[in-house]
Amino acid sequence: MTITKQIKACLFDMDGLLINSEEIYTEVTNEVLAEHGMPNLPWEVKVELQGRPGPDAAKKFLEWSKLPYTPEQLFEITSQKQALKWKNTQFMPGALELLQHLKEAGIPFALATSSHQLNYERKTGHLRHGFDLFGEHIVVGDDKRIPHGRGKPHPDIWLVALESLNTERRKQGLEELTPDDCLVFEDGVPGVRAGRAAGCTVVWVPDQRILNVLGGQETEIIGNQGEILSSLHLLDKAKYGIEKA
């Protein structure tokens, strides 16, 4: 097959893309809503929360729910509930296999997650066989290299992840990579917008319920800067020149 886009590096989101943690976020949010006699979180709202830094997501959630909390209070409440459940996270279909493939093929890759450091450790502590493959190229939501207020949908986190790869490449005397060289993997709308804003090609792997809500808007969101897949299993590596040599 002809290579559509020659990719030299891959940048990954985590929640809902590599691991099933988005289900836990939803579960905890619905528990809090039930405590106040409210129905489950509708996907019309969740679609705008996915991938955002925790405090930012809490603020947007409260604008919708009108629950009697400050964003900081809600973040604390939900964080405590989530902490009891993070040990249950698992890799999404095709995720671990893709990371292992890239490692074996010698293609550099980095993680760019909106999860703060402590949550990242709680979510991945039992999944080190996969996340250790990232080496030092892990950017979390409270990383000091990301300017305050510049989480997804801003492009900064993807560019910081790319700079992490380039820092190593400079030490090795290798040519630096540009955003145009990178393939971003995302499941959430804010992250897709961030990937496009960074100038990367985006592989969007959304929950089908997101597409049901968007009702066709997904083609505008992804534009001509990538593609939409229902699973990482369906990624055509040859299309991007990232198959094994």
C-alpha cells in the first residue's frame, strides 16, 4: 500500500485511548450526581469534559450540573472516589500491542495525558509492562512545562511531548522532529482539537456514544488532518509508514 503520510513519531493520550479509565470517571461522576438526586451524566456533556485537566473539567461540569460545590471541592470529592477504583484500569483493545510494535520498530513515541502525576501513577502502577515503554517521555497534566491554563484543547501538551523526544534526539545527534512528522492518538474531542492545533496528523478513536452525540460533526472536528477509527486494532500501520522494517 502507498504511504499516505510518512510518520516519524507517535504521541499518545491515555484516558479512554490506552486505558479504560474514562469509564471510571463516568462511574464516579454518576455516583456524585445520584447523591444529589440527579440522573446520569449525558454524553452531550461528557464529550466536552474528556481530556481536559481535572480542575477545568470540574468547572465545566459545575456550570452544567449546578451542584453546590466549588471546582476545587468537586475535584477533591471525585478524586477520593476515583482513587479507590484506579487499580481496576486495563489496556484498551490494541493499545499495548501498538506500543510494543512501535518499540520493536524503533519509532519514537511519547505520552501526553491531562491526568496529574498522582493520578497517572495510580492508574498505571499495575500496568508498568506497558507504560515503562514510554521511558522518560511522559507529560502529565500538572507538568511544569505546560503553561497555566493551556491544557487541552490548547496544543501545548502535544508540543511539550514532542520536545521531550527532540531533547533526546539532540543528545544523540539526530535530526529534530516537527509536528508534521507526528501522529497523535486521541479519543476525546478537546484532545483532537489540540492535536490539530499543534499541527499533527490525528488518529481519533472515540467511544461510539460520542459519535452518536455529535451527529455528523465529527467530520468537521477531524477535518483533513487525520482519520476516525473504532479501535486501535484497526490502525493501518503501512498507511503511515510505521510498520516494521
